Amino acid sequence: MNSLSPQIKFIGTEDDNLGLFEAQYPVQSGISYNSYLIIDDKIAVVDSVDVRRCGDWIDSMSTALSETGREPDYLIVQHMEPDHSGSIKSLIKHYPDIKILCTQRASSMLANFFEDVDFSDRICQVADGDTLSLGRTLLRFITAPMVHWPEVMVTLDETDRILFSADAFGSFAMSSSPVKDAWDSEARRYYANIVGRFGPSVQALMKKLTSLEFDCVAPLHGPVLRENLAHYWKLYDKWSRYEPETTGVLVAYASIYGGTAEAARRVASELQTAGVEEVVLMDLCRHDVSYAVAEAFRLSHMVLCSVTYDGSLFPAMHNFLHHLEMKKLAHRRVALVENGSWAPVAGRLMAAELAKLKDVTVVAPTLTINSRLHHDDMPAVKALAESLMS
């Protein structure tokens, strides 16, 4: 990607060997740190990149600027997270006269990350609704607190109708990835795990954006969105309301020796026999939890199956429920399957964790198995499936 418009160059970088984003989320195909250069009477850079790719970013910027024979006037800091602010110090060294446009909250964070840089005469604070003319281009700054940090803002290019959306509408993907590969699955996984907790804040931002006009969304990760924006908007609206995308069941299990896994498979089979079109079976011990969280956001129902371990939940199930609580999942129906060879308590403990979530209904009864699923358990398996979907 070279440009978004004749005046706007893409100068972001790709990170194809990161492995784990934020030291926890697998990005097997890599991820991008997106940055944009607006060339007008004044020149503005929209966001920095992770220090891992600082050299590539500076080179890309220098190449784009060489056509103009000028230096950038402004760096627009939409988000202070290090994957987007990490190269600010290097930028200042290359362009010592550059001014920084950011929110008041972001200005107070700069010294936290760069205590040896003097920002006193460099920062220009902007507030919600403020505008800046670069010449032909008119930029409008829109604050977006807690999407997903408190200092965040997005920037609307009212001239070319481009929304620079910070982390909103981003995905676990490269900027060069086909949109069909980055959306919907990797954007959903990014949203659920990175932004998911802050649904009300996302709704507040979407309300601000509703009256504004834009034909392109340029996020800080993943591909730029130019077509079918209504589809992405609809998904973001659902995710931030904690509404499922589709009717279906996530059957998530944590099993030690296979007994709980077999019970989960039989429950999944019974659900399919009963006519549930989409049943997703996930082994929480072998699938990264970020994928399970994304499926929990996508589907309307869950069956959680856990063995009892040391008088508690098996760690993989506890970890999954902890993540659901962190991300504030809501409005779901859940059935429970517990296993234990002498004192099964997993069902009660899963129910206690789910009680921390808003509008999550745990259907009765819990299916209790002893070591292995037995023939006389099958009526209870069928009853559980019927109860869940009723």
C-alpha cells in the first residue's frame, strides 16, 4: 500500500516475526504498525510505530518526504501505547522542529515513556472537536477515551473523508493482508481481547461518529478499510453491545485424561443432532485462550466442561473464565458439565465465576459425570442440550 489519496501516503511497517503481540496473543501471520503521512501546505504524520520497526518507518517516511524537499510539521499522537508511540524519540532526533498534537491526557503520558526528552515547547494539546487546517486538508480531532486507553483520540480528514481510527477497527493482521483474511475473524479476535472490556466507550465513540461522513477507515493495525464499511460498523456495534453475531454454541472444555473431552464431544454431537447449525468445539488446554474468547463473543450460547482439579477448576478453564470476566462478556446462555472421580465441584465453581458477568444465564441442571461418561448419562446429555437451546 503506497497511498490512501494523492495527499496521504501509507508509511506504516509490517512485523512478521513478532510471535506474540503484547506478549500474549499469537499473531502467526504477523501484524502491522500503521502510520500515515499527510502532505499539504503543512505536513502531518499520523502516529508512530513500535520501536521494533523504527528504522523501517524512518526510511519509509524519508522516502516519501524526499519528493517534497520538506520536513514534517506535526506528529499526531492518537494513542500512547508503545506499539504506536515507541519511535517518537527517534522521530524528534530526525526532525527536531516537529510539533506534537495530542490530547491533554496523552501529553501527560509522554514523559512517562520518554523522561529524557524535553516536550515543553513541542506539545500542542487538542480537545474534542478541535480542527486543524493543513492547507487543503481539514482535520477534526475526536476524543475516544477508553477505546481502549484514556488518552485516545481519532482523527477525521474531512477533505478526503478518511477516518484515522487509532486501535478501533484494527485487526491481528498485516496492512498488506487481504481484508477477507483480516476480517471478520482476526478483527473479532483483536476486538474481543484488546478492546472488549470497553464496550460502552466504543458505543460512545460510535455515537460521535454517526453524524460524520467518511468513506475510508485507516486503523493502526491491519488493512485499511475502503469498501463495505457498513458491515464492519455493524460488527463493531454488536461486539461493543456484547450481542452475539450468530446463533450457535461454543463447547469449550478442559480435560486431563480425556473423560471430560469425550463428554464435550458427545454434547456437541447432541446439539448438532438437535439442529444447532453451528457448534464449535474447543480444547482450552490446546487452543490459545484469545481464540476461545473471540468465539465466546461471536456465538450466542456456551457449554463449559471442566474436570475438577485439586478441589477447584482445572487451570485452563479458570483462565478462560478469568478472561471472559476481564472482557465483560454479557448476554449469553451457558450450560455446565463437571467431572470428578470422587468430589466434583467444577460446576459450582464455574457458576460462581459466571455470576460475575452481566445477564449470563446458567441453565439447569448441571451435568455431572464421574470419571467418564456412562450409558445412563445420555438422557442427561440430551436434556442439557434441550435446556440450553430452549
